[in-house]
Amino acid sequence: MSRIKDKFKDLRSKNQKALIAYVMAGFPSERDTISAVRGLVKGGADIIELGMPFSDPLADGPVIQNAGFQALQKGMNLAKFLVMVKKIRKETDIPLVLMTYTNILYSHGYAKFISTVKNAGIDGLILPDMSINESKDFLQAAKKNKMDVIFLISPNTAPDRIKKISNLSSGFLYLVSVFGTTGGQQQFQNYTTHAIKNAKKILGGKIPLGVGFGVSNPEQARFIIKSGADAIIVGSAFLRLIESTSPEKIESKIGSFASSLKKATITE
């Protein structure tokens, strides 16, 4: 089993859901990213998504776009990303998921890229712009390297397509909770609850369902968990906190915020 599957199995035995936290690699600096990851681990995050910045991030809202732009301006690239992942792996076995865009993998070659990041310590991949209709070579390379592949669905994805996408996914399936790009929401609409319950029914327990895009506080996290999600995914809220915090306090501030979100995933 992969680290991701092992994590969900362990959480089920404890009546907990997963807190999946996203940070942008190299934002606002490589050192700050490492501090944030340490805070996430101490705060109880179960899985960490590491964003690799891309010049045209179509699925990202303004907060993540800004973080990616700053990271690129400071020279974040694949070589630096790999060094960062290896540093993280020396400190923790927490599952690590790389979130980036298809063109980066395509330009390096799917097999070469996936093998390289796997060897560094990455456990899963999220590519928001990867079409399942064009994913054959990507999926073959991922399977060869025992890499989990996490596809996305939305509230208006048809049932038969959810089934098809879930059959190609491993680790977990990512439900985009709202229409549009990432970023905090004031409140979630009824269609989000319906989408979660509908997806869970279709999945039938075959793969965990993670819900993200817009979750920014413990109250929203509890709402998503009570609706039936197996994991909450939080990104922009962590990035806003990182940006507004002095470097020496990032680890403790991120740790405290992660802890408050993690408490919302305990269902006992």
C-alpha cells in the first residue's frame, strides 16, 4: 500500500477524517516553506500537498496564483523542488502530494518526471488540467512507478463520469466544492452538500473523497465533514497566513491553525 492509502486506513481505525494541507513550494521562500511544513506536521495535518508553480495556473484563485508567481520570481524550479522534498523526507514520513500542471510533466517526459519525484519522496500527483481522455501515457508512467494519481471532479460532474474518473484515481478523489477557482468562501451552498453525498454514494467506499476549494476555517471544515467527506483540503487559508506572518513565527502559527482544523476531522 502507498503512504496515502495507509494514512486513510489508519484514520478510519481512529474514527477520524483527513486534513490535507496545501502549500506552495518556494513561497515566500524555500526556508519558509520548510517552516510551514514543520508546522503542518506538528499541527496534525495528515497529508501535505506541495504546489510546484506554473506560469499559467488555470485552476488557481488569486491567493495561490500570487504565491506561485512569487515562487517563480525567486527561482523555484524542479531541481530546487526536489531538494526541498528530500529535506522534508529526512524529517517526516507524512504523505506528500505534488500539485502542478500537465505541461511541466509533458516537457520532461511523464516517465522520467514521475520516477524522479517518486525517488525524492512524492507519493501522489494532482494535475488539475489533465484530461482523463488524454491520460493514457501519464497513467502508465504513474502505475509503473507506483505513484498515486488524484483526479478532480466538480459538483456538476455526471454520475457515469464520476465512476469513470474514480476508476482511474488512486489515493483519493478530489471534489471541487464550488464552481470556479480556489479561494475562501463566505459559506457553502446546498449544491456542495448534494455533490458530496452524491459522489459518496457513487463511490460506494471504493476510494476516499477529499473536498477542497474554499475551506478556510474550522466551522467550514466541520460542515464538509458532516456532509460526508473523508478529507478536507485547505490551501489558500494557509498561504494567507504564511504571507502575513514573520518568518520566525510561521511554524508555530501554521501549527496552531492546522491543529484547529484537525479537531474538526475527529468524528467521535
